[in-house]
Amino acid sequence: MRPQWTTEWQAEDQLLRVESAPLEAGGRPTRLHRVVTGIAAGAGAVAVASRDGSVLLVRQVRIIPGVTLWELPRGSADTGDVDLVATARRELTEETGLTTLGGELLGHVYPDTGLLAARVGIVLVHVGEGATSEPDGEVEEADWFPLDGIAQMVARGDVCDGITLAALALAEATGGIARD
């Protein structure tokens, strides 16, 4: 059974809305809420860039949970993005200034199926040799880390963002990144 969703609130300047639907849980009527973001193709995309057994990570302050983490470059889809590959390439360039040469969609993840009606594209992005522009200042720094070193960062808690963890697992499982 699919619920009938009703828009409760919608942002004027962003692709964001809150919806609710009636639900019966344990014999009692209640309302289920969800947050809907992004364009039809998805809420956003994460860019997995690798070369020579290393993966590009960015260090970013995440205001909502109040932490600074190493993550894969990512961001919300813009209405001008033709697909999630374009979103991932744009975000990687904005955050790092690096040139992108293309990419391929590896799959999707749902970051929080209990609250968000959002899917995030996992995109293998091919990076060129040089920078095209200055980074936009959204991230504190960007660096390449050996894949084996990322496992240690995960164990220490330096990489603990669910989207990054899922994207790395999918990229490795599909052969998008390989250990040298």
C-alpha cells in the first residue's frame, strides 16, 4: 500500500518540502512525515574520484551535527544539472577546483529511509591533471588518501558519514576503485 502524501510545507528558494500521510500503526491512526529534496533524478550526488590506489576526500565542517569530517565531495542537485553525473562533476569542481573528464553513475543510496524520500547518486568521476578554478571555499581542504589508509580513518572515526561509507563500499564492489 502506498500512502497518499500531502505537502505540509515547501521552501520558496530550494527544492525542499515536508509531506505527511495518514498511517495506521498498531491499530491506531497516526501521520507519517517525510522530507523530499532535489530534482526528479535525485536529491544529489557524491563524487568518487580515484587514481593510483588513492581516493579524493574533502574535509568539511558539518554544522547540523557539529562535526568536521573527511568525506567524498558531494552536494545537492541543481535545476541546471542534466543528470546526477553532472551534479557530481559540478560539486567536485566547486569543492576542489579540479578538472573533471567525465563520470558514470554506479548506483544510488537512500541516506535515511525513515525520514528522507531522497536518493543520492554514487558517481565515479574521472579527474584531469590540473585545476580549472579556485575551490569555492565550502570545504577546508582536499587530499588524496590511499584506499588502505581510508580503512584506518574509518576505524578511527575520521570518516563516518553514511553517504561516504556507502559510496566507497559500492565503488569498491563494482570495481570503480581498486586497491593497488
